[in-house]
Amino acid sequence: MHYRELPLDDAMSHCWLDSYIDALDPYRSYFTAGDIASLQRFDTQLDDLTTRFMPDISPAWIIYDTWRQRSHQRVEWTRAALAHDPDLTDHETIELDREDAPWPADEAALQDLWRRELEDDWLRLLLADEPPDDVRDRIRVRMDRLERNTDDFEPDDILELYLSSLAGCYDPHTVYLKPFSAEDFAIETQGTLEGIGASLRIEDDMVTITEVLPGGPAQLSGELKAEDRIVAVAEGTDGEWVDVIGMRLDHVVQLIRGPKGTVVRLQILPADAVDGSDRKVVTLVRDRIDLDRVDPTVEVREVADPDGGVRRIAHIEVPAFVGEAHPEDGDPRPSTTQQVNALLQQHGDVDGVLIDLRSNGGGLLDEAVSLTGLFIDRGNVVRIRDGLGRIERLDDEQPGASWTGPLVVLTSPYSASASEIFAGALQDHGRALIVGSTTTYGKGSVQTVLPLDDSLARMMPSTRGQNLAGALKLTFAQYYLPGGRSTQSEGVPSDIVLPSPFDARVERDGDRPHALPADAIEPVRFKPAHDLEPLIPALRQRSMARVQADPRFAAMVEWGEELKAIDEANQAVLSLEERKAELARRKARREEIDAILGEDADPVLDEALAISADLAARLKR
């Protein structure tokens, strides 16, 4: 049963229809307003059609067929338009994000939108240094691919999209998986892939990185992050580039995956790019990605404190929460908790500890609980409540703590799930000061994968000689911290917020459509180890003074404002010369900011260490 007991009624039918249309045409460049008006006949009918004894899912095909016809029209229109060079001298603009734009009024408006999108694509390729003679061929290849993808969409693909649109109305983590998607999901969750170590999704016809998996080539390179987009893939060090814009995700994955030890090159449009032509090339060596092998690291830094002394702070980076492993062909590998405990024993003479979770997207819940136990003397860490209101407690039951001294936890919008439980529990217990972005990612929901009974096949067509059933990835519970709050949507807020230029561009869980709302339950009875609240104002004031005096933070703030202005403008000019001038201005300013920051600078870490030294000095008093 889903955590939210929402009925399949007319309201859900309305959401289902809107979600399916958005899944097919997220940027409103295929359907016209007339198409949408015609499809509204299904607005309150999908629930009734689906709950019949013999479910009727024909709307999935009717709606898809409308999109398919528009897709073919776009291909033919674009092929005809490619006979002539576009006019790149006028002062027209194009709306970049059309998620909330009105539907084109008619076919004439639709074709005008296609013309602007063609000119924008042409400009992006030219500005990315694509040879002018090749631009037309690149766009023609994309149209050929769009035509193939449209025609190759099989019944199980349509059904997966249709049922996942319904599932997403409950929450964004509930998804229907057709059998082949379920098999891929099982491979990923069992812990080994041969590729680059990144989770991907399609967004606006572009392959977007949703998560960089710890321990994989992508993470080890340090050159890729969530929200980066892959626009082309090449095999080896000198293979030809394959444009992947508009390519099906499973086909892109086939290009990226390959034998261990081989090279793959990716053309990346960074998340903080100032323009669609602002690309870079990342070269990776494919490897077998073992999700159980991620080691914490430690570095002891000497940091000045407010009393004129020097404090030794152990900076421990924890990239994921992984359990103990006993591979057949190697030595046992200790868990995250065992490794961090060993580091604490080795450096027990430091004045403070800084746990860095900025790149930690989660991992094993049991590890988050046991790692929390290294810093508290028994007590609740997290509770799990399901849709029926049943609550399971996960406590640290081991007496004593490995480190009882000053503790700071550094987080970011990429700190998610288990890392949020660790940070939030320590915050509730008064054991740690949370420092970093305004808040963490905010994923406080719990999923399970349920294989669907073969009886479901009665509503599914037969494909490749088998009836489709698949599986359902279902949200069934939610996490709650000792103080009663959930990490869902709101995440774990920082006690001291440090500037970040990427905060506004990172989509947190609460920003996603139909995300579970934040809520709370009764707190458990516990006595916090410390009351850090009285110390926070003075620590925050000292931090603010350092941040304001640091030109690196000023540069980061300025760049954040630049990115915010780009996003809020939400448009690009379709003049080549104007676009070149604007891109040159932005790139020049970015180079100036990079020069201020320095090649390997990490001002956020430096400030977190300074806060750790301040905290150590005040607690010693």
C-alpha cells in the first residue's frame, strides 16, 4: 500500500492525464491547444476505464498516436526547412523552458515554434565550434533519430510511460517498471555495473545525470556532477562523436557501457553552463562499479581559532554509507562505520571533527544508524512509519561513543537519504552543528520493489511472445528523526548557511511534482547531549564576517546571481552576433571568477574548518 492512501478517482484521473501528456511533451512543442482540448474528454474517465473488470487502457494509445502524428509532422517540416540556411540576423528570442508555457494555438504557431527551435539548435552547434558544413547533418541525424524513436516505441514502452504517469501522481519515486526496466533496476541495486557510475534520465530530449555513484569512474574523475547533461558520446580516444540529443535512454546507456578498461568520451553541457554551447569533454575509463567499495578519507588540518591559538581538526569525508563486504576473490572490506571508527582512533588527539557529506547521496540505512552511534551514547536515530501508521524504531544500542568532542557536519543539496538521517539525528541530539547549503536534498521516503502478479497481464498486450507484468517501485513509508520531524521535502537545514552558486539550480526532492509534503510525528523521549543553540548566533556572526571578507565567496555569490539572472530571463536571442557577444561576456567573467577561486580552492571547506575551530574553542571554555 502506498504511503499516501489516495483513491483512484476523478481527481487522480485528471492528474494522470496531465502527467501522461507532460511525459510525452514536457516542453509543449508537439501538441497544439486544439489537441489538448480534444484529449480533455479523458480528464475524468481514466479511473473508470482502468477499474473495469477488463481494464480499458486504450487512451494510452489514442494520446500517443496524436503525439506520434505531430512528431512525424515535425520531422517532415524540419527536413524541408534544412534545405535553406536559417536567418540568424534578426532580434527574435526563444523561450528556453516551456514547461509552463501556453500550448501553441494552432499548427501555424507550432511551426513558428519549430522554426525558432531549429534556429536555436543551429546557433548552439555553431557556438560549440561545430563546423558549419556539419551543422545541417547533425540536425538531420537528430530528425532521423526522432523518426526512428517514434516508430520504434513498442506497446510495453507506451504502457510503462502511461502507468508511470499514474504512479507519479502519488509521489515522484513511485514508478511502474516494465520487465526489462525491472531487470536493469535489479542489476543496479545488486551493486555492480560496468560503465561510468552515473544514474541518468531524459529531460528535454537531453540525457541528464541524476546521481554520480560513489566509487565509479565519474565520481573519481571529479569532472561530473548531478544535473550535468550528456550531449554526445564517443568510443575510445579517437572515435567519432555520436550525438545523443533526442536518443532513447536505453540506447544512450548502450553507448556508455562497455568492457572494463576501455575508454569512453562524453561531451558534457555542465549544470552551471551559461549557454547551450558551453560544453566540455570528459574522458573516462570504464570499470566494474562496486557500490560496496567506498572508503572514507581523513586529513588533519591546523586552523586558527578566535582565541589566537591553533586547533587541529580532522576532516573526514564520507562519500556513502556501505556495509561490510566479504568478496569471494578478495579480502573482506570493512563497513563505513568500521572505517570511520578506525580513523577516529588514529586521530583521537584532534580538537574537533568535521564530517563531510557534501557528495553523499545515501546508502545503507543500518550504516547511517551505526555511524551515528559513534557520536552518541545510545538513543533513537530514526523511526520509519508506514501508510498504516505502524512505526519501527532504529536505535543506537551500543553504550559509549568513539568521539565525544566538538563535531561539525558539512552538507550540500546532494546530501540525501541516509546522510540526512545521520546529520539530522546528530542535530536533534545536540551532538553536531550542521553547516553548508540552506538545506539538504530532502528525500525522506522509503521505497520497495513489488513484482506484479501475472494476473495484471489481462490489461497488457502481448509483446515479444510474453505477457507483460513487470514490477512497481512503491513508496510505502517515511523517515522521522528523534525530534519528530521528517527529512522529507524540507531536508536538514543548516545551523550556519554558507553561500553556494548552485543552490538555486539544484532540484531538491520537494521541488519535484507531487512530492510528499513535510510532516512530523511525536518526538521520542531523549536528553540531548548538548545544547548548542546558545552558541550558534556568535558562531554564525564570526562566520559571516569571514565570508564577507573572503573574495572567493564574493565571486561565488556573484556567479550565483549571474546564473539566477539567466534562469529568470528564460530566453535566448536568435541572432548569431548577439549570441556570440553575450557568450563571450559570460565566459570572460567566468574565467575571472575561476581565477579568484583558484584551481583547487574549496572555500566552503575552509570556512567549515574555521567554524569547527570556533566551536572547539567555545566548548573548551
